[in-house]
Amino acid sequence: MSQEEILDKILIKLDTVEDQVGKLAIKVVNIEEKLDISATKDDLIGAKDEILGGVARFVKLHETLDQELAALRHKYSRLEERLEIVEKRLQVA
């Protein structure tokens, strides 16, 4: 085999390697782009903290409303008892 043939084969192999390196570079760029738009661990922890904070506020509001409802029911019962007494005295009922 002549030196020219050997050189041609080497050049063909280099072209193949160059193509493969180019494809690899494109894949690396695509992966970097995906990493740029992906959420990081800190992003996810922050989102979790916000959600848990919102849930905690909702639970606190629910507890407060429950307590207020119990107080209103008790007040309503007392008013009904007083109304019954007034109705008996006025002989309306």
C-alpha cells in the first residue's frame, strides 16, 4: 500500500472522527440546554416549602373557623334558651 493510500485512509478516518465529535458536541449542547431549564434541588425544596407553608396557613384558618363556628353555635343555643324564657313569660309560644 502506498503512502498516498495510507494517507487517504487516515483522512477518511479523521473525517469520521470529526463527524462523531461534532455529533457529540451537539449532544453536549442539548444536555446543557436541558440542564438550564431543569429545576434544581434547591428550586424543588423552595417549592415544597411554599406548598407546606400554604397548607399550614390553610389548616390554621380551618382551625380558627372551627373554633368560631363552635362559639357561634353556643351563642345561638343560649339565645334560643333566652327566647324560650321570654316566650313563656309573654305566653306567646
